[in-house]
Amino acid sequence: MTQTLGPVMLDLEGTALRKEERALLKRPEVGGVILFSRNVENARQVRELCDAIRRVRPELLLAIDQEGGRVQRLREGVTRLPAMGRIGRDYAVAPEVTLRLCLDAGWLLGMEMAACGLDLSFAPVLDVDVGLSSVIGDRSFSSDPQAVAAMAGAFVSGLHEAGMAAVGKHFPGHGGVAADSHLELPVDERPLEALRRHDLVPFAELAGRLDGVMPAHVIYSAFDSRPAGFSTSWLGLLRESLGFKGAIFSDDLGMAGAGFAGAPGERAMAALSAGCDMVLVCNDRAAALEVLDACQGRTTRLTARLRYGRARPDIEALEALGRWRRVHARLEAMATL
């Protein structure tokens, strides 16, 4: 089952929906909203903000980056999550216990974000940490590709158990470059076969279970001169060789790594033409307006699995669940170490 949406996901300015933003969200090119730290105070306020958005356009996808560790936009009223690398540290000595915790962490994250009114978090990170990328680092589960695939797979199972979609990032792997694609365009010169044996392993093993994938703003020069998110070759490999059938979300087109494709409207058209289903334009309202204008008349068909389709739990009611209390305590303790 699919749904038709606009191809653009954009952001908001504050913690409440403004009058001009209500008009902006009514534009048919808008298909989703992503929340950042400036949009959140606590879990209850986020739920109210999501409810306000849905009163304008109930079909929009509402998303957040809530990975744990350094990347956790919402911190008040929900569990403080450790970085996934902290969880993964124990995998070598206690694999079964660690996999269970990954599953529980995915479940807890899914339940909490659903209670806050969100459809999805852009998680899990499938990048393999090789000690080069400071922007990835402990966001990665491990430096071992098979361990990343196993732990991320358990995390995906937990998200699905909670009724939430799983979006893997950053295809085909951001862990092998030192440069930060927020600030510049990284180039990874390794041959395709080296990437297949290492960075691509988690994506290859989980492609059939992921609901979404976010490609990296990285050039893999031995395979294509274009960054992965603008590359028909890379996105074709994802679809055809790996058999991925979900949605492809561009990374933020405002990042320096996306400057390869020109002005904002040109970036959006290049990403969509390459095979992205939805483009993200964040932290630059003028750029978002340019992208919306460039995308007039365009729509995208996305799997309905991206929308949270169950009755949403109440955030306070989660505390009555023994499983939530146990996992919450464990993860909070790890996050403070």
C-alpha cells in the first residue's frame, strides 16, 4: 500500500506552528516536516506541535533525528539514550545480551517517538566506524561490519515491534572519510569491492527490512563522480543489486556536501532525478521556498509503512509498562557513563 505526497520535507522555526508556516505546509509540494532541537522543549510540547501540524495536513510525514548520544533532539520527558557505539562496545563479550538490548532500545525509541506524535526517526545509523570520521564516530554500532548488521538488525526489529519505520543511513557508508559533509564534500577513493566487503555489508543484509534509506553526501570516486545521493549508479545499485524497495530520503540539501549540484532548486531536481523519493531542505527558508517552486507539480509515492499506523500511546502511560521501566533504566544508566 502506498500514499502520494509532495517530495519535499522541510523544517520549522520554533516550538509552535506559526501562521505563515500553516500556509507553507498547505503547499502540495510539501510531504513532510523534520523537527530539530529548536523545535522541542519536552515530549508533551512535541506532541502538541505534531497535533497542530496534523490539523493542517494530517497526511504529512513527521520526522526527527533521535539516534542517541550526540544526536538526540528531544531530551526532556523521554529516555536519555546512549550512543549506539556505547551499546555496541559489549557485543564482542556478550553478543546475545547486547542484541537484546539493541532490540529493546529500538522498541523504546519507537514507542516514545510515537507517543510524541512522530512517524519516524532517521535511525539506525548503518555506517561502519573505522576511526576516521568524527561526524560518525560513536554514532556507529561498531567497527565490525557484521556486528553493525547484527545490532542494527535487532534495533530495526525493535522499531518494527513498536510500529515505527526504520530508516538506515548513510548509504553506502560515511565512516571511511574524515571530512564532515555538513562542511565540505568528502571523497572516498576506495574501490567498489572494498566497499562491498566493508561499508556496504549492513545495507546489503538489511535492505529487505528497511523502510527507508538516506544516502551520504560523499563521492566514492572509484565508482561514480557524483555524491551517492545524486548518483543514479549508487541508487540503482541500492534498488537493483540490494533489492531495496522502500523510500530514499536525501540528506539535508543545505549541507556543503550537496553544493555539488548547484543552487537549492537544482540540488532538489538532481536528487529526485537520481532516484530519491523525498528531499530534505533544512535551516534555510529561502532555499526551501526555491525547492518548493522547483518541485511544483511533482509528487512521490511512498509506502504507507512510513506512517505510524497504530493508536499512539500516551507518553505518561509508558511508565506503567514493566518493559519500558526496565529498558529506560538500563539505557539511562549507560548514557551517563
